[in-house]
Amino acid sequence: MREKITVIGSLNYDIVLKIPRLPECGETLPADSAVFSPGGKGANQAVQAAKLGVPVHMVGCVGDDGHGQILLEAARRYGVDTEHVRRCKEPTGMGIINAMEDGSVFACIVRGANFAVKKEDIDQAKEILKDTFLAVLQMEIPQEINCYAIEKAKEWGCKVLLNAAPAEEIPLDYLKMCDIIVLNEVEAGFYLKIDVKNEKDARKGAALLAETCGSDIIITLGKTGAVVSEGGKVTFIPSRKVEAIEATGAGDSFIGGVGYALKSGKSLTDACRFATCCSAVTVCRMGAQDAMPFLEEVMELEKQR
């Protein structure tokens, strides 16, 4: 029986600035506070699944620098196996996140070492992937490598979850290989070529993407909730109402939660209900990986229905 989750993707060193508003052009705006934390969509998703108790392996690249060492140590501290994270000459990827008082975020990333991932890195993880239940990918490594990883993961018998973020063109043939595709409303709009602003739009979009790709689809709607198309049935799952501090890593927490719940035998729709509790805890704290909950914290929130 396959037990592992393998995440193929990015690792970033994040700087999170808490600010009252975005600065005007030419303005120097004092930040209320700054938090330095390990991040990157790939590493975040791996850490959340590991904090919930799943055996998790990470495949990616960090620089041979201090930031890279911090990211590796953080991932290992939370139980992620980093044997297949390669050190390289390129600087470690970085994220700069502006967090507003209402919890919304505006982020930029520096790709750095994340764009040094090669096909050989995927090949060297072959034995791990052959024992993997779910391979999780995002769009913060080169698209050519993503496509190769999807192809190989399917060849080696993995279920594939693609978090199509940040949105980028990808051949439809590769989307059709994915079992689950996860997008937020902005990314869904990019692929659908329409605005996705609310639950109604997301329901239509999820149904259309499911028909086009032949995959199960999740469209997350931030503090509103998520829409899931599982086997052609579309369901809206409302978010948990909490006092959000900032939303860095909330989507990654959600995906890590989905992975854990699927591994536990839940349907995709029920997995999303569980994952909503994960992200609800995460948004109540600053940072990404450090803010993500352990299983007992999620279970406690689940009881409060």
C-alpha cells in the first residue's frame, strides 16, 4: 500500500511585512512588523501534510547559501524528508509578502534556485515516487519540468494533484493527466478566460474545467470558501469564520490538508471540508509554515461545527 505524499516544487525564504495599506508610487511606507519565515508553495504544502502526520518527501532545489540551509532545517524539523532537495549555485528563492490588516496579501517571488530543478531531479526520486500515494505539484518551477514530473508520476502509478499557481499556460494534454487540479479565483479566471468573482462563477468554472480536463477540480475563494467538482458533482464548501491575521500560506495549508484527508480515505469533497479547518487555523497566525496546524488543532476546530 502506498503511504507517502511527494511534493515536487518550490522552496522560498519569505519576508512578510504587516502594513496598513499598499504604498503609493514614490512613497516610503513604514511597516508595522516583519516576519522572516520558510515558505514557497511546494515546501508549505509539504510541511502542512507532514504536520498532520503523513510521510512526506520534497523534491526541489535551494541555493548553497544561508537561506537554503534555513529552509532545509525548517522542513526537516516538521518531518519532511529533504533527501531529494538539491543544493545548487543559484541563490535560494525568495518571497516578499505584504500582509494587510484585513488578512489579504500581495506577494512577489524571486525564482532563484527553484528554476534550477532538472529532469534528473525527478528521475532520481523514482523509487520514492513508486511508493507515493499522491504527487503534489505547483507552478513555481519550470513548466517543462512540471510536465515531465506529471508524466513520470503517472507512469510510476501516482495520483497527481496540480496546484496551477501562479497561473501559466500548460498544454491541455498534461492537465488531462492530473487527477485533481486546484486553483484560486484569479487562476481559474486565467484558464477559463472569464472573471471568477463569486460562488456562482466558481460553480460554472469548476464544471467547465472538469469537463475540459476530465479531472476533479477545486476552486478556492479565499474567506468565502471553496467549490469542488468531484466526479462531475459540484459542491460549495463555506469557509470557517475566524479572526484572520493574514492569509500567507492559507492556500498551501488547504492543499496539505486535502492530501492528508485523501490519504486517510476521505472523498475529495470531505477532504476539502477538513482542509478548510486547516487554512482557518493558519490565517489566525503570522507566517506560513510556522502558522500551519498540527492534527490535534484541526480536529479540535472540526468538533466546533
